[in-house]
Amino acid sequence: MTINCLGKLIDLTSPKVMGILNVTPNSFYDGGKHSDEKSVLFQVEKMLAEGAAFIDIGAYSSKPSAEFVSEEEEIERLIPVIKLVLKHFPETLISVDTFRSKVAKAGIENGACIINDISAGSLDTAMMETVAKLKVPYVMMHMKGNPQTMQSMANYENITKEMLLYFSEKVALARSLEISDLLIDPGFGFAKTKQQNFEVMNNLELFQMLELPILVGVSRKSMIYKTLETSADAALNGTTVLNTIALQKGANILRVHDVKEAMETIKLVSQL
């Protein structure tokens, strides 16, 4: 199970870590922390040193009820950071966290190599065609609505069955466009209640029937800190617990704020 990043085949049968770099002022956990060059470079160097295989850069917060940001502003936030990272760490495999095709295209043209789309093409009908032309790996996440409306759309008769159908349809469309490297993300926290998030985690192994790499992003999310009655700042231990379960149920990539702890989790689980 491999994906091609800039001509380099990445084997995902051995789980990898994707480090999160938000360059937004309003992300739920690290908003505003990486607003200058020094802090960006410090965080990227730290994540790479701790073992991150990918750095996922996002310039538009997708937290519930996040405010709208124009394409132009998203690109203006994103591209200088991609260039900065690659100038200092030229071997970095950068993922662009965006649901907009123009932003995705700009990111890839400036050195990124993966598109991570929270909407799997639903919020921009040109996205999949753009990814097909760019010939890069494409992460398709499950979500209903958009960041402003998704929390009002957590209505399912059978959430796992409906998600599998959703992914089957998205994969069929992507394959029809000849997108070869596909990954799926269950979208923990997106159009799902706390209990629905845990139901999806409990059934995560069923998503292996799609025969695609699975990316799991639960890092410091509300399903953890609301259950523990704490805060995102205090949710690292809970994150590690759920990452352990995700790995045991077939996760191939852990998308996290805390790379060192995720790498340790992978190392320990691999011994089982």
C-alpha cells in the first residue's frame, strides 16, 4: 500500500505520522501559534526531527462555525509558508489542507505534494478534476455541509453504512478521473456528534473493505476533551489512547499536533 509523493514511493503498510501546521489565527487548538517565520520553522523542524513523514499545512480553519476566508486570503497565507518550509527543509513532503481547487493547484505548483480535502470534492466541483491533472495523492474526508453548517447535519440512520456508501461513490468518481493515489479520512468531528464519533471509531476496521489507506485525525478534538471534561490543551493523553485504537483497527496515517507521542504509539503498537 503505497502513495507516490514527488516520485518517492511512501509505504503505508507501516503507519506514518502527518504533523499539523495551522497558519490560521483561529484553529481550535493552535490558532495563531505559527504566525511568524521563526515559529513556523521551529515547529516544522521539531515535527520532522520527531519523525513526521508529512507536514499538513492549513490556511483555513475548518473548526465548527469557522468564519469564511476568501480564496485569495487562503492562498496568501499558504504559499509563503510552503516556500519557507521548502527553503529550509527541501525534502519535506507537504500536504495542503484545503477544499478549494485553486488553492490546491497553487499549493502543488509551489512544491506541495498531497491534497487533503475535508469535503472530498463536495465544496468545489472542480477539485477532483484538478487533482487528476496534478497527479498527486488525494485525501478524501467524510463530511456533510460545510464548516459553518456541519454540526447541524449530524443525522444518520446508520452512520457507518452511510459513510461507506459515501466513500464508495467518491472513490468511483475519483477512479473515473484516473486519480490513482487515494486515501480516506472518516472525518472525526465533522458533522458527527460525540457519540457518533465513537461509533465510527468502534467500526473503523470496516473501512478497510475499501482497500485504501486510512488517515485518522482525532488529535485533541472535542470528542476527547468533552468526554474527559477537560480542554484541548489537556487532551494529549486521550489523543494517544484513541490513536492506539485507530492503529489496531487499521489506520495508516495519524494526523496529529504531537508527533513524538504519535511515533511512540506506532512503535509500541507495531510490537503487538
